[in-house]
Amino acid sequence: MEFLDNHFEITNTELQILIDFTVNSFKTNFEIGISEVEVIDITRRRIWDEVIETSFINKYKDHFEEAYRIYRLSIPKYNNDRVDAVKSVLKKEAHEEFLKRLKINKVPNYIYDEDFDNITYETFVAHLLKYDVYQKCYYRLSANMDLYKLFYETEDYKEFTFEDFKGHVVNSTLFRKIFSEYYPNKTIPIAVKRIDDYQNIVYDLVYDDEELNIPIANPRASFQKDNNFKMDIKNDIYELDNTQRSFLFHVMCKALSENSVAKQVEKNDKSFNLPATELCKLSIIVDVQNKYTFDSIKYRDSDHYKILRIGIEFVEKKDRIYFIQTLLEKIKDLKLIKTTIYIKAILNKEHNNLIKPKN
């Protein structure tokens, strides 16, 4: 099966065809004034109608769509750092499924052409890889909609991609780079993950200077042991690990520090402070358990001490955005309004650091 070595070339060639197809669709619809949301929908429908529906796999889906499903499910089984996962699956699982599919009797009253009767595994692999590209591009036009709206608005397609972004595309380096170039006077949005009432992962687009419209309850009411508060405690406070609690302790100390406030006032900056209700909540949340607390020597070597002293700098650069997003997710229902705004500002700063040009 030497032909399997060509799978990268087949995929990349077909991907470029889909990129050209999509960009041309965007440009044509831009000229006639179609909105960005509508053009994405139009292009997705075109990919479905003109590409997916006419493909070999879809044409004979009663025979081969299961082979595609097995192919997709088998990829994660292999360690791509050690082997070529795609080639491994094409060599084993996909090939075995292909042979099984050929044994299925032809469907009555269904048109079979020569392409089915003369199919070889080499030809099928090409069909399979192309079909995978079609499906991914169709899906990503929807999943990465905010990025494609940005390409469409700016009419700049130099970096157009169907890349699979981890998390929300708005948090990607590419989105933030393009947005900051074309809209330097606008605040770059941040996508914050949360779980909705149906246990689905959803993202809210927020800005670092956004005021959250959440009313502050009085101290007694906000800490009543009603059902809602019990859920908050179970789902949020107890899920915080010691590193996250220590960071919140650092934030609380920032708000209480007279030196910090004085320095900010000297620079004519708005000082960071917290209302008594929020300080009360934080004092309960940051119940850090550290066995070295009263050992002056060992305590200085503890992670808790280091986070209190340097804050987010304690977390490795590559992990900071994930750390902050996870923390925001866990405290989202605790009505820590000013704390949340302060932490989002840190998150935005970390995002901006990613897109700063290197000297």
C-alpha cells in the first residue's frame, strides 16, 4: 500500500480547492451586499449541495458512510507523535471496513455506475480523504463563524484557514491579530466558557471593561443556605483547587493593599478596590489549606506563598490563558463582580501579549 504515503498531498490539494471555493463565494457575495452571516450560510449550503452531496461516499452512503465513520473514530486511537495516525487507520481499520462494505448487496432500485463496480482501495482512499475535508470545512464554517465574519468584513483573505481551533476561535492568536490590525480602537472580545442548563458548553463574548449587570445582594441574603447557594458552593467553591484559591487570595490582597492603591493613584490610574460584600465572599472562598503556613522557612518555598507574591506570573506563560478561563468559569455564578472584571483585564492582557510583534 505505498499509495497511502500520498494521503497528505490528497488532503492538502482538496483543502486548497475548498479554500478557493469559499473565498470566491465570499468575494462574489460581498460585491452584491450580502451580510456576513448570510454569506456563511450560503457558502455552507453550496458546499453541501455542490460538493458533499455529489461525492462518491455520499452517492453510495449505504455502502461506505460507515467506513468513513470508522475512519474518524479510529484516528484518536493512535499516538500521532509516534506513528502516522492517518496512514495507520487507512492501512488497518478503514481497509477492513472497506472490504466488508463491498460484500453488502446492491440496494434495489438504486443507480450504480461504473465508479462503484470498478472501485479499488486506492481510489476509495482518495474519495475518503476528500470526503473528510468536505465534512470538516462544512462544520468549521459554522464553528469558526466569528473568524470568517472577520475575514469577510476586512476583505483580507491572506490568512484564510479551515484550521481546527481549540476552544473558541475568538481566543485564537489569529483572530486577535487580525482584529487588532483592522480595529485598533476597539476592545478585542474574549470568549468565556460556561455550561448551560442543558450541560452544553457555550461561550459568552465579553470585554475587559464590560460592567456585569448582576445585582449585589446584601451580605445576609447572598449567603443564605438556600438551594441556589448550595448549588453554587458545590459546583464552584469546592471545585477550586489550591492554586486557584491562592490566586483569588492574591487578588483580594491587591484590593486591600494600601501601597498598591497609592501607586495607582500616583499614576492617575483608577484604584482597584472591592466592596465589603465581595471581600466577605472572597474570604470564605480562599480558605487555602497549607501545612507550612506557620513555618517561616518552608512557607516561602510553597506555591501558595509564590502566588500571593507574584500573582499570575507564577503560572507558566503557555498555561495562563487556560488557567484564567477555567477560574472565571468556576466563579461565574458567585457574583464576584469587580473581582471578575479585574481578572478579565488580566486575561485580556495575556491575550494581547500573544499578538505583540517580537522585536
